Amino acid sequence: MTEKIGKQSRFETARNLLFNLADSLGKSKANVEFGIRVFGHQYPNKSHNCEDSKLEIPFGKNNAQTINYKLKQIHPQGYTPIAYSIFKAAEQDFPNATNTTDETLNAIVLITDGVETCDGDPCAAALLLEKKRIALKPFIIGLGLQDSFIKKFSCVGTYFDAKTEEGFRLILKSVVSQIMSTTTVQVNLINQKGEASETNVELTFADSYSHLLKYSFVHSLNAEGIADTLKLDPIGKYDLTIHTMPSVVKNNISFDPGRHNIIAADVPQGNLQLTLVGNPTPQAASTPPPCVIRQANKTDIVNEQEFGTMNRYLIGEYDLEILSLPPVEMRGILIKGDETKNVMLPAAGTLTVFFDDGGLASIYNMEMNKWKKVFDWGLVTPNSYDLNLQPGEYNLVYFPSNKRASEYTQTKHFKIQTGQITQVSFKK
């Protein structure tokens, strides 16, 4: 930092620019606070001190004069413990660093004319900052670094190369403008034609490390058909969940502070309409069967949809399990982009059964040439029972509880039709 940049040393140039910055921002922005950590200034180079780093000016408002006075007493002379300094800044320097709110924007501007000389890992240090939500990534202003050294900062943060005093001033102004300016995000939801026209979907942004929910939005398009602009805190990384069915997740998203960021996600969708054919009985109409929907050949439930409704799904094949009685399975239902797939089910009929005595009762139907139990009442009492069933032929098996021999088992065959009530009676 002792080499010249213009008429002054690099350190003097940095000191003057930092003073001017703190002075102007302190007067115009009442809530802005500055802190200064300096490294490589307490011990000479020959001491090889890799912990030569100190918070010389704690965070405070309107402290430009303090910064100027303190930096005039400091002279660069030692090693360059960049990673160590970043760790210390993350752990110690920021007020309430682990409890920042959405209104708090903490950022680091790292100014150096050298690379890490203490075998530290700047990448690990930058990761610690993200976990603590101290900064998205530091802004790094390099003063005359070689190209081979610049690449080593790619994982640490956004790098700016200041080769002249005027370039340094403009870069510092640009960095602060990015930090202070509103960061905006636009989420483009892409359909099957490659157009950003999908919308009306919930979006949630969660912290990538803590998984705490930070923002919730309903995606919308403005009058020009462009996705609405969202204002977000750029600090940290986010996991974005697009709550289509099934949902789409994009992890570890970072935003450029003070800029308009665009995220694109492929979420082509179509409609699934579930329709009952015919008029159900009044008893069946009050409880339409739900339908469990899974992606084809997968076990996770995507949605539970009722008949008489329409929902949107990502394009692809789905397996449907209709929880009627008996259940109906439909596999490989194809949903295409911006089309409606209509799945139809015959409306149920109603079985009314009269029991004069208590006993055991169950219902069977024929499936693939085998009789299968579709409903088990267990132990019934003398009463009447209603049951909504899909159209078809059934057997009802009844065994009175006051009998002790299998020969008293009774079986009655009946037929169910859409919208009709079928009565079966077991009289004494």
C-alpha cells in the first residue's frame, strides 16, 4: 500500500476516499454507520504475523473525522491476512450480526493491494459471511493486483480493479451505490413455448442456511405482461420455491446488490379438470370423492383435488387415485401445456341397507374376475345405513350376531346406478 497511485501512496488515496465517502454519506444518510478494520499495520513484514488485524474504528454514525484521524496514524508494513480479517469481521465487528432484520443491510468493502499471504482460505471466510448473513459477498477493490491473483478472489466476492486514483474513486462510488440502492428481483416463469407468461403462482424465498422464510409473494404480470418487480434484501443466499404443482425449487440464489436481478424458471403448465358424469344422488352430491394426484410412477402426493374442480399442474404424466368407493386408479394421465385434460367419473349412486338385528356386514365387487372386499362395516346395529358407491354390481354379506353357525350367513346381490337409490333389507 506504500506504492504510488497518482501523486499519493495507495494507502493515502484509500484513506482520503474513505473519509470523503463517510463524510458525505454521514451527512445525507442518517442511519448509515461505518466501521474500519485494518490488517498488516501493527507488525513489520519480518515478524510474519498472520493475526495482524484489528477493528480500529467501531461502527458508528457521523464518524468521518474519527476515520480520517485514525487512518493518518496507521502505516502499512506487514503481512496480508485477508481470510483471518474476514473471519474476524464476521464474528466480532458487526453490531448484532446474528440477529439482523430485513431492514438491516450489512456489507463489507475489502480494499487490498496484495493477496492472501497467510495460507488462509478466503473462500471459507466468504462462506461464513453468508451463513451469518453479514454480506452476500464482500466487494473487493484491488489496487494494482496481477491477473493471476485476481482469479483467487472469484469465490470471495465481486472484484473491481482500480489502477488509477480516479478509477478508485469511481469504483468506490459505484460499490456504495450498489449497497445503498434498492435491490430488485424479477422472476420469469417460462411456459412450454419459452415465453415468460406463466403467473398467479405463490413464490417463497427462504434463507439458504437457516431455512427461515424471508419473503412470500403471489407472482403476477403487469399491464405489459412483464413479471412484477420485487424488492429484496440482497444479503445472504436464498432458496426460491415456486409453488406450482409439483413445486419447483432453485437453491442458493444470490443477488447483485443495487441492481435489477432476473431469475428464470421453466414451469410450463396445463389444466386438469375432474368431472362427474350424470347427476349423483343428494347423499352423494354432498360428498364428491377427492382425487389423490402423483407424478407418474412416484409416491409423493402432488395434490388432492375434488371432482367438479380444475387445477393447474406442470406438464407431464400423472397417476390418479380417486377415493371413491370402490377406489378408481388412472395411470399415465398426460397434461399438456395450456390445455385442459378432462378426467370423467360416473357419478355415484346410493345404497340404503336396513338391518333388523346387529351383526357383521361387508360389501364385495368383481375386479379382474375376482371378488374383492370394497367396504367393511364391521359390527352393525339394528338401523339403516347409507353408502355412496360407484355404478356396478355388488354382493352384500351379512352374518347376524345372534347366530353361531356359518350357515346363517346371508348374501344379497344388488346393482348401483348413477343418481339412483338402491335399497337392501335384512329382515327377521
